[in-house]
Amino acid sequence: MLVNFTVKNFRSFKEERTFSMEASSIKEHEEAVIKAGNHRLLPLTIIYGANSSGKSNLISAIYTMRRMVMGSVRLNESDPLLYVPFALDEVSRSVPTLFEVQFIQAETHYRYGFEYTQKEIVSEWLYENRLGEEEVELFVRSKNVIEVSEKAFPEGRGKEDLTNANRLFLSLVAQLKGEKSNAVMAGIGECNVVSGIDTKRYDEITLAMFMKELDGADEAQAFFKELQLGFNSFSVKKTHITAEKLASLPKLQRQQMEKNMSAHTLVEAITVHNIYNEDGQVIGENDFYRDVMESEGTKKVIELSGPIFDTLINGKILIVDELDARLHPLLTRNIVLLFMDPERNKHGAQLIFATHDTNLLDLSVLRRDQIWFAEKDKVESTDIYSLVEFEEDGQEEPNNKHDIERDYIRGRYGAIPFIGKNNTRNYGTLQKQ
């Protein structure tokens, strides 16, 4: 479970900023809050902001940290690191990028981070505390000097000189079968980042879930019925297609089928629809090819179902950029409700996504600390902050959907486009605490 994530000097993030999944002291939707020892964590957060405000860069920062951690051991000594510093001043391009993540894995709170340039890891650190206990240092690195706690991190002893300048010490120790280091790697690996626009990578997860009848397939079928998407069921079939048969098909159909083929084996995603007589009575069923016959929104709900139910069942973290792309607002809302319902989210799963869908600015659905904003300052550096940081001079705090959505559009919380004469920024009296 993610506690928080800190980034500095990465893309539009010049200054150090922290994104938090910790629940504040407010009592809204208390039943949805995840309890983990002395931590109270949020099952879901939503990030709003104008185009180019930095929403996607926050998600990219989390993805980049994960990618660096999981891929570090495969680096050659001369390979460059994923260094993309803030580019709009004279200093940032010569200082390190910083990432730090805090999360809970197997009843232990870990704090892991590192700083790096294009060529080397500048610093690296790992701390742990058993829930309710004091934080303990496991190792601290300054360039190639690594100090390891003999008592708290014995798996790291004797390996200090084995790490290249561009590799992470954590990844090396994990590769050498370190128990705690592998627990940290597993926690970071459970944070999955996907695009809400390019669906191909996670559609493969969904197709495998249905084809192999993995955990989540039944729950996804039930969810489709709740949404009333117009079909009775969804299935995945494998069919062998000969080269002659493929060549005989019309060009457009052949091209569509080739996208879903591997070694002349066609993977077909099928939705089953009712057939009706003239009196509206059901007289049979008909198979539709999902990719040809279904709407873009329906296809996306199906494609997302694999990552969503894998996350819910296994208590993982799912981060989606532009979740609402091609989705009706009510479909997005129902995905939100899955994670907010403790009866369906039984394992501490978390969903984080960026959106422009203001229909979700609804305090009957979300807590104020679940609503985040991204906005650039005068030097085009991104700041992030949550709605719970605001107070309203001489007025009650926002208490319904109309207030939040209306006030956001009017600029009371910032994080909206500046559009010439029609801009509505700095409207009203809301201030950050």
C-alpha cells in the first residue's frame, strides 16, 4: 500500500513535492479508509489540472522510479540513467533528480529513495519500521560509499563494493536473494502504471484473465452486468486460421484480424448479445467481435477490467493516466465506487488516476483529501496540493457536489487553464491553509 511519493527535479517538478495517500483527520467516508497498523490510508485519489499542468509528469515520475528499480541490475556500466531534469532554468540541469517512496509491505513500513544524474546514483537510502515501532536505518549510500546496518540489514554486508556507479544497491542485493530487499522490490513492483489512452498493454492482461479463467474473471463479468453495457457475457476464444483462409478475407477484416493474431492463432474477444423477435422477446443469442462491433467506451471498460480486478483481488496499486478518456462519466464513477466500497476492496487496493471529469468532484462519493490538483507556478514548475488544504474565509467548508465542481470550474482551487479574457482564476475567497 502506498503511503506517499516524493519527487524533485523531474520534468516539470523543479522543487520537492510530495503526493500522499495518507488519510487526514477529517471523518468523511471513514468506512472507506484503509487501516494498516497506525496508518490510515486512502483507497483512491484523483488528480485534476489543466493540460500541461504536470498531472502526467507525476505519474511518469512514479513509473520512472519503478522502471529504474526493476531494471537496474540489467544496466551495463556505461548505460545512461533516465535523467529528465527540470529544463527551464540554468541550475536544475546540473543537479540530481530525487525520488522517494514510502509504502507498507507485509506489515512493514518502508522508506526507500535515491538521487541520480544521467551517469550515476548520487545517493540511496532504505529505512524500515515494523508497524508501531521506530524507524530503523537499513543502508545509506553516498555515491560509491555504502553504509550497511549489520544488525538490521545483514543481507547487504559484503556487497558494498559490487555495485556499479549507475546501479542501485537495493536491486543488487535483491538479485543476490536478500529477503528484505526482495520485499521492497515486490512492494514497488505491485505499483502498476498504465495509460488510459494506449490500452494494448493491459488489454493483454484482460484477455489472459478471461481465457485462462484466472481470479477476477467472474468479478469482472458481474461488474459488466451491473453497468448494463448491452451484452450478456464476455469471453475470449482461440481459433487457428490458415494462411489461405486469411488471404481470402476482405482487406479491412484481414487487417483487423492480423492485429490479434500470433502464429496463425487468432485471439477473439467476444461479447454475447440477445436476439429479439418483433414482440421484443428474446429468441436467441449472437456473438459480436468486441473490437469491431462494440463502442470505444465499452471496449475500454473491458480492457481495463483485467488490471482493475487484479488490483482489487491482490491488494495492489493501479495508477492510470487519463482514466476517463473514452469513458462515460457514469462508467468512471462506478470504477471509483469499486475501490471506495470496503466490501469489494477487501485487500487494501489503491487506485490513483488523472482526469478532467469534474462529475467526480462530489463529496457524497469522495473525501476532500482524495481530490488533488496540479498547477504550474510563474516559472512553470509544478505544484501539487489536495482539496483538504483549503479553508474558506467566513464560510462553511464545501459540503456538496455542486460547490466543489462549480468552484473548481470558477478557479477557486487553481489548476485550471488560463484562457485570456475568459479566465476565471482567483475567483472567490478560498485559501490554502
